[in-house]
Amino acid sequence: GRLASSRFHHVSTDEVFGTLGETGFFDENSAYAPNSPYSASKAASDLMARSYAKTYGMNVTLSNCSNNYGPWQHDEKLIPTIIRRCLAHTLVPLYGNGLNVRDWLWVNDHCRALDLIFHQAAPGARYNVGGHCERSNLAIAEGICTLGAVINTESSSPLLTIGQDMISDMPSMRKNWNEIWGGSQQCRSLSD
């Protein structure tokens, strides 16, 4: 019927897998272990999509992606916040000591992965999509502010003051967000 012939692709987050150690990657067979209400709700939505495939034969595919960045990103996200703060010469807020590690994925690469999955994946397939570009929040802030200092040569004030304006970690904040990659179903060479 209609449920089997129409593709439904569910986009989710890597946060459903919980916290990863200092090394390694999660893969498509990793167990869900959400650590926050947000990631628990995303895990629940993944399971809801899967249940429609199993119960009603719905043509579902699913992807779990890492942190996207690129044009038109919402102002509240890390990279736009850092850019805005650097341009305003105000302190950059970072959680804890800024050493939380995240995997970053260029939004155009994510869109290409979604297109491949939507059009080529078998019904029921699940993919992890990441950029294999792990950086700490502090490294991201330092890089952006360094670039800002190069662009804005008329200012002598520092754009990033290390150790100031740090925000306490949120409860169950993941210390290492680089849990993408691994497994057999990867959208790895999307920028080729």
C-alpha cells in the first residue's frame, strides 16, 4: 500500500547513543543510552519511526548525525554565538572548561548524505552520518576568534579570554561528542 511505497526518512541525533569514552566511535548497532531529556525524546522518536516500519510496513529510513554547521544556522548554536561574540568583542561563553569534544559536519555534506539515504537506502536502513572532524568547544572558539582577529586588524583587544565567562556544565553534559563513524553503513566520502 501507500505506506510501503512512500519513503519516510527520520533525521535524528548522535546524542541518542549517550557518552563515548576518549576514543572510538558508535556505529549503527550501538545501543541507545540517552543522557538528557532531549536525547531521550530523540531516541523515542527513532523507536516510533522504527515501530511504524515493523508494525505497518512503512518505508522508513533513519539517520543519526553529528553537529551540523554552516549557513543559516540558528543564532543560539555554538558557532554563530562565538562569531557574534567575537565580532562584538565580548567574552565567549563556554560550558565548563570548554574541553567537551564534538564531531562537526558541514551542512551541505549532511544534505548530500540525506539525499543518498532517501533515494538509495533499503527500507529499514539506519545510518550514522558525521564529519569525522572532532574538536573541543575551546578549539572551535580559539579558531574562530583567531580568524576574527586576522580579519579585524584595527582592534587590539583579545577576542577570547581563556578561563573567563565559563558556564557550569549542564547536568549529564557529554564530555566527548565524537561518537559518529564506524559500522558498515557510512556516508563517509561525501565531499569528494
